[in-house]
Amino acid sequence: MGDLFEAGATWLAGQLKQHASQEVTYSRGGDSVVLRATAGPQPLRLTGQYGAVTVEWSNTDWVIPAADLVIGGQQVTPQPGDTIRRVMGGVVYVFEVLAPRGEPVWRHSDAHRAMIRVHTKQVGVE
Amino acid sequence: MPAKSVEIAAALVTRLNEATFSQPVQAARDYSPARALPDLASTQAVKATVVMTARADAPAGRKVRENEYTLQVGIQKRAEPTDAGFDPLVLLTEEVADHLVDYPALAGTGGRVVRAEVLAVYLPDDADELRTFSSVIEVAVRVLRGQP
């Protein structure tokens, strides 16, 4: 008998991709892939040790089907410096893969490794 | 007539924008200085933010008082925290501090820079989490004024 939880995770990944995701372009260097990803909330943060160098930024986590992250013909995992571009209202928002302090830039999002969660910060608009 | 603190902060901004450093600097003063991460992009000029922090008042003679104004200058730009990425910005921070001490008179304010101390050569947290160079210079400006 198959693993019901694994089947459920696979089904859920498909539903997420089909009904709750946006088209984004994932890039590394000169290579890129267009895939569907689900964005998490974007809480605003401030650094604050010295007033003169306060930085305002927001984290955005993306949930991506692990099998879709194929760059240069190979399935890869996220690396710091990779970028995700998403078009909203005709504006391209650029997110850079950057980890929260002391954490890795990505992790598996489910026990069966069907999805990965990538940590990014918005670094620009184009 | 603006407060002396404001005059001095504005003069510092003018000084930084007019000076020539090893890379372009865009200075501004701000009461609520929160730079958005996209504004610090590596393709843009280094951002310098001037913030007023304190003022001290002390007698300096029978009819003279000495006011010391303290300000912070933040230097920021996105860069990789590597020798190639950060070394030029550490150099820039030293250039700014040296410049303020080498040319102490702040035109139109009656003030003179008496100290420029680099409080933070760079902030490790910003380097690690934001891939951003942030340094802080504390500047003390002294003004003598007559006592009524």
C-alpha cells in the first residue's frame, strides 16, 4: 500500500501550483527558468543599531516545486545571489535569494521534498 | 532662522555632496532615515545620511559659551561582503572622516569640526543578512557664542 501522506503532499503541491501561484523568472547568472511559485507574506523590517544607517526591507518566501527548478538542464537548489523576478501591474519586482541571519537560504517545505521554500528580499524594481 | 543643529546638518550635507571622494556620494539629512533596500543598489551612488543626535552647552570663558553638536553620518551601499566588495567602502568611510577633519570650518554656521570618529567600520548584521555595507561616523562640531 502506498504512502497516503506522500500522495497527499504531491496532490497538494499540484493544487498549490495550479491555483495559488504566479509565474516568475528564476535566474542564476545568465541562465533562467520560468516557473510557477507561491509567494508568502512580505513583512516589513527595519535594522536599527544606529539611526543613520537604518534599512527598511521585506522578506518574501517563495514555495516552488523542487522538480521545476531546472537551470542549464539540471535540477538545482537555490543559492545566495540567485534572483526571482515577478511582474505585478506592469512593474518587474526583483527579489534576491538572501537568508534570514543564521539560516540557510532554502529548505524543504514538506516531508517528502516535493516543494522547497526559498528566502528572498526585494532588492529592486525594473 | 533655522536651529543651529539644522544649519550644521545642512552644511555637512553640502560639504559631502561637493567633495570629491574615490566614488560618488549622495548625501541627505533626514529625521526618519530608513533607506529602502532597493535604494542602496550597487549600481547607484553611495548613500550618506546625516542625522542630528545631540547638543551640549558649556561655559568657555567669562562671556563665551561653547556648544558642541553631535551628528552621525551613515554610509551605505549594497555590496558583496568580500575584500573586493567592502574594501573600497571602508576606504570611502575613512576618506569622509578625514575630509571633515582636514577642512573643519563649516561655511555659514560658525562651527568647526573637532572630531570625526568612525563608530562602526561596518555592521556585520547588515553585511550578513542584507549584503549591504553600512558604516557610521560620529561628527562633533563646536560653536562658540557670546553670552548675554
